[in-house]
Amino acid sequence: MPELPYIEDIKTERTDIGDRLRMRRYYRKNRQDLRKKMRHVHETSTSRTEGGVSHERRHTYLPDGRSERSEKKKADLDKVVDTITHEVQNKELAQRLVDKVTTYNQTHNKSYDLTNEESARIYRNIDFDDTFKLPDRELNVEWKNHAKYRSELRNVNPKVVNEQVRKDMSKRIQQHRSVGDERLKTPHQETVVVDYSLDQNPAEAEVISVWASELVRIAKLWTKRES
């Protein structure tokens, strides 16, 4: 069995043992895909034993273009900051919200994350919704304001999300599943939480939250570790 690469030091200040175990399982399961997207660096140390020479090798995986990923993360934060400054007229409140989001983006401390009320104040006039024509009815895809905020902060394209919701809701209608909530996966492996009611016309699906892909999350952890 080939030796597994080390991932013990993929961690942040607030990463607990459970997080590291989940990352370990994901890393092992998707090792081949990760190798294609990351630069393989290894150091080989040699030590002599009675039977001859033994080689000990440590593998380290670092994201390609690490500085570009860091800039990308900053660009995602800039989108949210621009939205706040355009949508919140009270400059003092807008600055407090910007400081809060910036701190959350740097520390991932949930106490600095925007509340539902704060995200509603920022995103209530921003439209991510869409309507699709299905074979026997229409489908209205709506977004909660906090999901809009998450989408910008995590660089998740709302058009891609809406199209994935359309595809999955079409399948649910064919399966005669009219009401429920589910986690869907986009082609980019982003996670979408949807609450839906499909037994009326138009049918309705509401995007509750979105997450970036696991690979993006791991890359961001590496970026933070190396910065």
C-alpha cells in the first residue's frame, strides 16, 4: 500500500480534532484529484542502518499559485464590502458591518458572522431569484438573504446554483416528491441547501445556504497556514 501524504498540519486556530479527521478522510478519498490540482513537493532524508541504507520520505502538498488563491479570497471579500457600501446608506453602520465581515473572513469566528437581520438589511434589494419553465409547471427559485451573502463571500455563482436547483427539482417532481429539504451538489462540488414545495403551480424552491467545495476549503486553509 503506498504511503499516504501528511495532512496533520492542515489546520487553523479553531480546527478541532473532528474537523481534521473529516479533512483526512476527504483527502484520502480524493487524493488523485487533489494531486492534479496541487504541486507535489517532497523532501527525502537518508539514515544508515545495520542492513544498509534506508530512506525516509515526507510528502507535502502545496496549492499551485498560492498567492493567486490569497488574492482570490480577498476579491471575494471585496464583493461583499462593495455590496455593503452600496446598499447601506448609514455610513457608520456600513463601516461596522464591513469590519465585522472582514474579521469573520480572517478568523472564521462565528461571533463575527453577519446575522440574518444584518444580511437582510444588505441584500434585500439584490435579486438572485429565477423562474424556470418545467414540462408541466413553472418553478420559482428564491434566495434567503443570508444565502446571498454566503454566495458572494464564498464565490459561488448564483446562476450555477439556480440551474442545479432546476435540474434536481425536475427529478423530484418525476419521483413524486413534493415537499422537503435537501443538500444538492453543483458541477463545481459546491453544496446548496434547498427547501422546496413542488405540488403547486408554480412550484417553489428556496436556497437556504451555500458552501464552497471541499477542495476550495482545503486550499484556503493552506493559504492561511502559509501566509
